[in-house]
Amino acid sequence: MSSSWRRPGLACLAAALITCVAPTAATTPPAYADEGERHRHQVFRISSPEITESSSLFVSTAHPGLVYTMNDSGDTPTVYVLRRGTGSLVGRTTLAGVSSVDIEALAGGEEGSLVVADIGDNEAERDGISAYRLPQPQPGRHFVAADGVRLEYVDGPRDAEAALYDARTGRLYVVSKEFAGASVYVTAPNVFGRSKTMLRPIAKAPAIATDATLLPGGERAVIRTYAGAVIYRFPSFERVGAMDLPRTEQGESIAAPPSGRVVWVGTEGERSPVIAVRLPRPTPSAQPPPPSPTASTTPPSDGDAVDARDRFRGTAEIVLAGSVVGLLVVTALLVIVLLRRRRPG
């Protein structure tokens, strides 16, 4: 994630406020029920000094025991290969002939593909973004020629840090990173058989999404934010649940190991930890009960509550940032006034 989004202090303060004021679950149980802090543990730390801005994570489906990550803007288009048990760096695979701008996401398929998504755009000014597909790397130093495609949003440029790839249809999904109006966008099928294609919105997304992953089997997707995650049916993107995530300095990544029982979440920084979080337990039925004839409103789902929390966090960050800027302006004006008064007449 680039510098214009580096506000971990504001994010953490807003997340704390969210925890205090967010509504509790209503009478309708969510499709997933959060099982709490006891089902979390550190899997490994990313030990290489070359990896200081890990903004993406993918667990290999082709080579057991390997995990992939990439630095975001400022690095070469290099996929770093990590040993799952230790977090040690065991390989580097660089995309030959690619000039990257802001790589923010990794995705892939169970057939052994890895997709590198160069989709970061903090100022929402890129005319087009790019994605590349290659075989999931093995240990060692490699340079590979990847299939590439140029992508454009039908409704104009926007920032994004999350992507999903459905190898069964060849569609790429990109989740915009916005305070309000965030969306899931999708390409045409067999996207890597094209040189250029459009991204069209198909569903709402949580505010300030920083990564996404498909769960094993490809029937569920999880989109994460700085403090939480929302679970969806895939590819309909019908919300079926939500979960809190551990508080980290700057929560950036999420990945799904093959067990299907947990997700792994990561953060930027030197020696950043990767933490396993138990997925919420599915309830016997994901279908909500029929509405009461006397009810005037529908109780919010767990996913709606998380969306409200995300919107609150976004608003809180804006208010806090505005307050800081206002304070700096007032301080500067006071200094100018004092200096003028001290000048000899």
C-alpha cells in the first residue's frame, strides 16, 4: 500500500471506536457465528529483510508447503516464495518484461495458476491497470514470461487492493478500495486470452477492502478490511457472515490454506507476522427466517453490521484527519501572528 494510505494510527483508533459502538447481533443469527479470540495463532513471521511491505498473500495449491507474497509499489515485479513452516525466503520469481506500478494482490486457482494484480491507484488516476498469470513458482531464482491483460473500469479509475481469480471460468474479480460505494468488479470469461477488457461492477463491497481470497472449493469468498472480514457465496457475492480480525499495525493480506478451517492474515512491516484465524462455524441453515408480518424493518445481518462498522471507521478516519489538519493550520496562524508582533515597529 502506498504512502497516501499510511494511517495505521488513525485506523487503529477508529477500529477501537467501532468495537465500542457497533451494534450487537439482532434476533436473526448469522450464517456464520464468530468463535472468538481463542482460535487464533501465529503461523510464521516473514523473516527476509527484502520483504518490508507485504501487501498480498497466497498459499500454493500446486506446491505444498509454499506461500507467496509481494511488496507493493517501489519493488520489481517479483513473487517471493516462502517456506510455510518458518516464513523463510526460499525463492524469487520475477515477471520478465513487466514494468509494475503498484502490485497489491495475489490470487490463483486450484489448477496451479498464480495471478499478480497490479491494481493499486491511490489517486484514482490510472487510465488502465494490469494483471498477469503464471504457474505457481517453485523455490529458486527464476524469470518467467507471464500472460498479461490490461483492464479498465467502465465507470472510471479507482483504487483497489483486492482481487480474486476463478480458474473455472477465467474471470478476474477486483474489489475497489473506497470509503463509500465500494464494489466488486468482474471481467469477461477467459480474461487472459485477451489483451484488453473491461471491469464491470456486480456487487457491493465492504469499505476500505485491503485483500480477498477464495476458500478451498471455490464456493465462498472472503473480503478483508483493516479490522474485519465479510464472507460471501461465490460468485453471487451474497453475504453469509462476517468476522473480526486481529488488530495489527496495518492489516493488508488474507489467504486460505487448504484445510478450509482457517484464513491467514498478514500485515506490512519488517518481520511481519502471519496469523491463522479460525473461520466462523457455519450455522445449520444460511437461509434467514421469514419476516414477521408486524415488523416494520428487517434486522441487519452480521455482514451489514460489518459494513456499517467499515463506514464508521472511514468516517472516523476522515474526521480525525481533518481535525489534525485543522489543528496544524491554527498552530501555523498563531506562530505567524506571534512573529509579526515581535518585529520592531
